[in-house]
Amino acid sequence: MGRDLYDSHALARELFDNADRILGRKLSAICFEGPAEELSKTTNAQPAIYVTSMACLGVALQAQLLKGDAALVAGHSLGEYTALAAAGAMSFEDGLRLVEKRGRLTQAAADATPGGMAAVLGLDEATAAAVCSEAGAELCNINAPGQIVIGGRTESVAAACKLALERGARRAVPLEVGGAFHTSLMGPAVAPMREAIARTNLYGPRVPIVLNDRATPVTDAGDIAEELAHQLTHPVRWVQCVQYMASHGVTRFIEIGAGRVLTGLIKRIAPDAETRNISGAASLAL
């Protein structure tokens, strides 16, 4: 992850090298060399995704691929940190420290109370919520019409998947994740995360950010601080976020960071929107 940018752009090399220095460990080596099971650990995956996304952003800005001012910014789950740094609400360094803290706290919460997540395809949000309520699971991500991620204790997720199929879901697929993120099982992470956020310099963003759970834009640093703790135990309402942006005049969405998942989701939510993906060195030339 990110090796192509590191090898081809001095700015990306500087970001990865700075991240190693800030964290006091060779995150870049895990990003570039793995092994995959090490990179997939929550404590590594979260800072790795953040640094790679910031490298994509920095190189895209340097190449003048992002001309003009953005109307709004948003990020999915961990991606809110990249969006906030991009909008000037926090520095790269402070964002990295918070993401590192978030990874360790959520991993500890997952270890304390094992759980899981599953993708449910073909149900609307109300039906999925009812299924979760009956089974003791929770909504985690409202990703696209008919694509919802649920989570909770392992047995609750299994029961919810069974109920979902009985209620008409096309599929209910367990996900290979480290825990039940965006559920109440992450509760032990909230208080220490609030403390870390309180020690961080946060600023009003230059561009309003559409928050995951509210699905409305904010420009107040206090609202942002609350969101970063709140999102740990509440769902990412990505459908509503994209719908808000599309309904308020946004016609072009640019996904920046590793992967193309959000580009696909946006096309399903706002099919008439123009999309672009910047996820590595090759995409910069398109």
C-alpha cells in the first residue's frame, strides 16, 4: 500500500518518512512489505490507510489535479480524519497521532469483547434495523441502497444474518474484520479517545465537512471533536452524506485514498454524478 507513490514522488516519501518518525516505528515497511496479516491488524491498518490517503492527496495537489475550491468534504469512517486534515481542521501530524490512538483503542475494545460485522445486501435500512433489533446486532454502515453493514457480538451477527435472509435479503456475508466497529462494543474506546481529542489542536475547517452520523455539514471545531468520539459507536450514514451533497449542488465527487470502494458507492447513490478516483501513482496520470 502506497509503495508506488513513495517510489515516484518526493512528497509522498516525506510523508511516509515523517509518519515513521512520529510513530517511532517503521509503518512504511508494513505498508510496503506486509505481511498481509500484519498490515490488516487494526493498529496498523488505520494509520497505514491515513498516511497513504494523505500521500494521494498531497501528490494530487502538487500535480494541480484538484483545481478550484471544494464545496464540501466527507470521509467514510476512518476517512473522516483524512477529510479533516485536507480541510485544515487538523495537521497531518495530529491526525496521524489520533488515528494511531484510535487503532489501538478500537483493537483493545475488540479484544475485550469479540464481535464481527456482515454485509447485508438487498434490504432497506428500516428492515435491516428491525432485524438488528430482534437479533441484538446494530447498524454499522449505510453504504448504498441495498448495501448495509451490521455488527455486534458474533452470535448476534449470525442471528441477524439468518433473519435478514428470511426477510428477503439477497445475501448476508460475514466480513473479515478485527471487531464490531461503529457499534456499542467500541464503547470502552470512547472516553480515552475524547481525552486524546481534547489534547489535540482542532480548527474550523476551510471547507464544511459532512459528518458521518449527522449527514450534515459543520464548520465548528467543537462539533468535529464530538464527532470523532461519537463515530466510534454510531453508524456511518454514507447514503445520507452523499445524498446531502448531491442535493446541495455537488455534481463531481473525487475519491482520494487507497482503493475505489467509495467511487462505486457514490455511483449507486448519485448515478448522474461525475466521479474520479485518485488512489495511486497510475491514477494521477488519468
